[in-house]
Amino acid sequence: MNAIRTLKLAGAALIVVASVNAWAQESESSATSTATQGTSKSAVRKANRTLGKKVLQALSKGGVDTAGINVLAKGGAVTLAGRVADPSQIEKAGSIANGVSGVTSVKNALTIREGGQ
């Protein structure tokens, strides 16, 4: 009976040690947050807004109707969302956004606006 109790206690201790060790390991997301730790959240938000505005201006200058387009930027990754009137503007918007300095990737989620919408 004592041998079973001792084995249970040793097994529980082993599980606790293993879980504490796994919890203490650094993940990729915490490594990136450590790299940006010197930058305040408001500065990061401001940089994201500035990049979004630059992309929107480039789209407008490039001949894309930006009335129904939202540009979301996060750390250089840009998402284009909304609707455009012409199917050719979807590809054009993606290539223009990809050419803006500071943009590392573009997710193009634009759709074609149906008539009357």
C-alpha cells in the first residue's frame, strides 16, 4: 500500500516539474513582444495608422476608387477589405499596396460591388 502511495506521489511530482518547465519556455510570440518592448503601444498604433493612410493615398493616386475600401495595417502586414466597382481594380489595388514602402505583405479581401449597392 505504501509503495503505491509513493509511486503516485512521485508521478504527481514529475507532472508538476514537467508542466512548470514547459510553462517557463519562451514562445515565438513572447520573443517578438520582447523585441518591440521598447516601443509603446500608442507609437505602434500610430505607425499602423500612418501606413494604412499611405496605402490608401497610393491606391487613390493609382486610380483605384477608394470609397468602399478599408485598409488595415499591423506591423507591415496590410489587409485590403471592402468592395470595388470593377474586377480589374482588385488586382490593381493589391499590386499598388504591395509597392508601398513599409508594407511587408498584402491580404487582398476586396470583392466586386454588385449593381445598386
